[in-house]
Amino acid sequence: MHRFFITVLAALLAFSAPTKAVPVDISANLQFSDDRQIKAIIAEVETGWETGDGAIFRKHFLKSKTARYVKAGREDIGLDNLIHHHVVPEKEAVDSLSVDFSDIDVTFENGFAWAIFTTRVNGTIRQTSKFFDKIGLQTFLFRKIGPDWKIVHTHYSSQDFQPRRPQR
């Protein structure tokens, strides 16, 4: 019986012994989750451009009539304008439209985030059969609304793609 009490006492002492607390950076985990969410949104928007699917834009862009989306020195004001004057008509006007977003860099601050990334767009204009190939930088500004990130502003600039020549 004596051994039983010693065994129970040893077990109790082992489980009640103080342990060193290991700090956990919850904000780093949340930021990782937010980073993944934003990159997933960007990937869906890329698909939205290629398919001309305005529903993807309605899902991820803030529904504001005054939101401004800047491209090539021009702007669209309001999400409906962006969808009806660019997303849908550009897909209809271009064969084999290819949009590639790469080198995505996301920064977070106080309920906002911005992503800066390389954008390459190419395809053949149906009416003229002319091929175009553009590359540039794009910025998306996001705002955290509840659990979701919404795009509140975009800015894109590009130039003709020039393949790099091998250096000798």
C-alpha cells in the first residue's frame, strides 16, 4: 500500500510541476492566414479577368459606387463600371486572354493591406488579329471587413513585354 501512495504522489508532483511558458505569437498566425486569404483572392481575380466573370469581382471588391480603379492613366469609378466596361468586354474582345499575377508581396497595417505584384497580360485582339503582350506592376489595396478582406482600390501600369536577351 505504501508503494501505491508513493507512486500516486510522484505522479501528482510530476503533473503539477511548474513548466516554462512558451510565448505564442498569435498575430503571426493570423497574419499568415490573412496573407493566404489575400493571395487566394488575387488568384481568383486573375481568373476573373481571364474568364470575364464579373461575379468574382463582386465577391472580392468592396461594393462602393465611388471606388476608383486606375489603369494606364485612366480610371473606372465604381465596381459596375469596372465590370461592364472592362472585365466583360475585354474578355469578349480578346482571344486566348492570359493574365498572370506573380511575385506577390503583401503588407499589413491596421486593418488594411496592400499587395504589389507583377502582372503580365497577353492575347490576340479578335477584330484585328493583333497579338499584344504587356507586363507591369499592379497594386491592390485591401480593407478588412469582418472576417473578410475586400479590395478597395487597384492601380496598374504596364509596358510592352521585352524578353530578356542572354548576356554574353
